[in-house]
Amino acid sequence: MRLYLKQDLPMKIGSPIMGLSPLELELLLDPSLEGVRDFHEENPDWKRENPPEERGNYFWQGNFLDDCKFVRGKIPRERYLETPQIFVKGAGGSYSTEYNSQIDERIAEKLAQFKRTRESGTPSVDKIFSKQFAKDRDWIVEQQLAIVKYLCETQEKYLQNRNPLDLEPIKQQNVAEHIGYSTTSVSRLVKNLTAQLPDGRVIFADQLIPGANATTKKGAYALGQLREDPTLYENGSWKVSDAKLVPILKERFGIDVARRTVSKYRGILE
């Protein structure tokens, strides 16, 4: 089923491959060739009766949609950190992003199996599938590059200091407004998206979108800092009550919370 995402001008960008990582795309492309050819053998008049962009393309068929669903979540999340998708360069609030060319090359190699031509020299039906696949992926990569650039520039202070207190409470809604598409699109675009920062660290892009969790991360971090104070914490136990920690958090870290929230932070640490 195609998705039509909100924008000033409606644009058909809902793609079966949105939300799939490069590793999942490689896994997906291996068995897809047979499905593409089977479809056109069973529908010999399709190309003559339908323009390439119509849903008759195997790219929009139920079998391919099922294949996309099947590969989701088949790869452990930690594996994505081994090969960053995006490289970030720059500092001082000004960043540039580029996609990992090695990933592009691997995907292109997989996709090349669909780019044959008939002996007559006319494009094969398989090529229609590969063109749609490549077109959608180009759009996805373009948006991912823009998202990571925006996140790094917005979270500049946090990236420099690695201090959770410096995290801006960015939500997916903020990212959606920046790129001009829906929060659903943002959620799928950042899923398992990895970026290598200028200092060499590889992170998941969604780490820079803490949303409502930003306050919790800051509070837990601040409370952890207070545990280093022997007048407040010693030998594995607090010397002061949660109520007394409330004004201390506000004075030292600017965190204004209720006693119950302090208890919540303490539970996270423990």
C-alpha cells in the first residue's frame, strides 16, 4: 500500500523500502530477482498496458511488500554500528554529511542483476524494478543526510562535551518540520540509521532525538554526579532524602523537579 505524506504539494514517496537498513536491503535483493521475473512472465501484457510508474511494477506487488516485511528486524541492532551509513565532518556548529560509498557500491552491485537489456536493445521489464528501487533509495538517502546534519548542528554542544545535560529536547516533530515530511516518515528514516561523528564515534541517529526522555537523561546524569559527593552519598546509600535532593538539583544543575521525580531518577541509577 502506498503512503501519501503531507507536504505543500502531494508527492508519492511512501516506499516499501523505507525503514530498511542497507544490510536489510542487501538481504532483500538476493531473492527478489526471481520474483520480478515471475511477475512479468505471469503478466506478459503489463508493460504495454501500464506506464512504469503504476503499481503494476513488481516493486508495488504484494509479494515484494511481504519480502520487505520479512527482512525487518532480522539483523541485530549492534551490527549496524560496525559500518556507519553516514560520515559527519566539521565542527563549531557547521557540519557536512556524506553517505558511505562502500554501502552504495554493495547495493549497486546487488541491484545490477536487474539491469539487463533484451537482445533487441530495449530495456527489460526487470530494469523497471531496479529504476524504481534506485529512485526511492536516492530520496531516502537524501533525507537521511539532511536529518543527520540537522541533528548534529542542533546538538553541537552535546557532541562536543558528551554531557547529557547539554542535550536539546529535540522530538521527531522538530525533525519532521525541518525536512518537510511527517513524523511517521522521520521515524522510518532514522530507524537503525548510524553516523560516524568527526571524533570517530559511531552512534545511532536517534540518540540525538531524545524528545521527552531528554529531561530524564539529564536528571539521572545529574543525580549520578551528586553520588560523587561524599556529603550526600557514601557506601552505597544516600545521606539525604529525595525531598532534600530537590533544591540541590536545582541549585547545581538547574533541574527543577518534584520529589517523586527524584525518586524515579534514583531508581534508574540503581
